[in-house]
Amino acid sequence: MGRIVQAIGSVSLFTLGYVFIANEFTKYRSTALASSEMLLGLGVTLGPAIGGALYEVGGYMLPFFLIGGIILCLPAIMFFLLPDTEYATQVNKDKVLKIFLNPSFIVAMINVLTAFVILGFNDAALESHVRQVR
């Protein structure tokens, strides 16, 4: 059940994050999106080390309580720090269909899917092998 809630939250966060970044930084959209991807990679890289350090300092529950508390505070912080924006909604189904049928887009999505499948496999399968080394 926890993984389901995590998946829904992650999908919502990533989708809305990209929308906010693209809407806020219209002039430098590609740089802003690339920077957010870089920070995501940095977080994925540093996250286990920080979690391990928190585990060593405060035991099993400290990383969950600390990160959970930070995540619960983030919406209020974002509410006050993010500027008000007006969203222009424009529905154009022809453009969306062209994007989904573009071979470059299909190849890129297959690459992304493959990368996440590999990362998901490593999360589940690597832990038992690392435990043997410890």
C-alpha cells in the first residue's frame, strides 16, 4: 500500500513540477528543465548516503520521520514562495497526437521506460546482494 501511495505522489510531483518549470521559465525553458533533471539525479545519488547517515545517527525511523516532515512542510513553503501565474489553457488534440506518433518521441519514451525498469529492478534485486557484503 505504501508503494502505491509513493507512486501516485511521485507521478504527481514530477508531472506538476515540469509544468510549473515550463510555465515559469518560458524564455529559458530547456535550461530550467535540464537543471531540474540534474538536481533529480543528484538527489538520487546523494539520497542513499544521507539516509544511511540519518540511520546511523538516529536509527531506523529517523530518516522516514525527517524526510516525511520535510515533505509535509514543502507545500506550505511553495505556496508562499512561488509567484502567482496565469495559466493559458489551449487544447489542440492534433499537436498532441503528432507528438505521440513522432518516431523520435517513441524512441525517447522507450529509453526512459527502459531506464526506470532497470532502476526499479536494481532497487528490488540489489539489496539482498548488498546485505551479504555487509
